[in-house]
Amino acid sequence: MGTLKDRLNDDLRAAMKGRDELTTSTLRMALSAVRTAEVSGNAARELSDDEVLAVLSKESKKRREAASAFEGAGRAEQAARENAEGGILDRYLPVQLSDEEIAELVAGALNAGGFSGKGQLGPAMKAAQAAVAGRAQGGRVAAEVRKQLG
């Protein structure tokens, strides 16, 4: 199997052949974001699958935030499109963890690092994010860390 970027390109070609406009535009936007990330910095480079996943996760988060903003403004049609684009991007992201799984991973990370008390929130968050490894939204992880640090 090729890289995630190859999979995105293959799916884009298939969507173009199938005349699926929403998928085509969403994947073009995602690949554009990946290319932008590749050329940012001092020298152009090929992104690893983990870095491509990070870009896709960021784009998916943008879609969720835009959808909620459109819903708040009473623009249901635009909100539905943003949600649909987010759904397309979510196909390429790892399955999100349940609240119980997040609690279990955070507890393990906190015990392994010996973190206790709110004063260690920063290092505890770093350890928890490493344990979760992008399989849950940062806000959900942060809430669980705060809850367990008491």
C-alpha cells in the first residue's frame, strides 16, 4: 500500500471520474493544504504519513468549527456542506477514541509520569497527548486530564 498522500491522489482521480463534485473539491483542498505544508519552512520536503494525518486533522477541525459558526448564524446550507466536507476528511483519520478509552489512556499516562495536582498540567497534557496519539480531539483529552488531576 502506498502513502496516505498517494491514497488521497487516487481517491481524487476516482472522484473526478465519477463526477463527485463535493469529494473532488474536498480532496483538492486537502491536497493543497498538504502541499502547502510540504513547502513551508526552509526547504521543500515530502511529508510522512503522520504529518499528512496532522494536516488532515487540522483541516477537519476547521470544517467542524466553520459548520458550528454557520449553524450559529442560521446558514444551514453552508453548515451542511462544511459537515459533509468534514465527513469526507474523517475517512482518512484514525477512529476517534471513546470517553472511557481516553480516561484509561490518560490515567496510564499520568501514573507513568507520576503527575499529580493542577501545577503539572502542562507536562501531564504532553504525556496524555502522546498516549492518545491523535486519536481524540485535544479538548476532550484536556478535559479528562483536568478531571483526573483534580
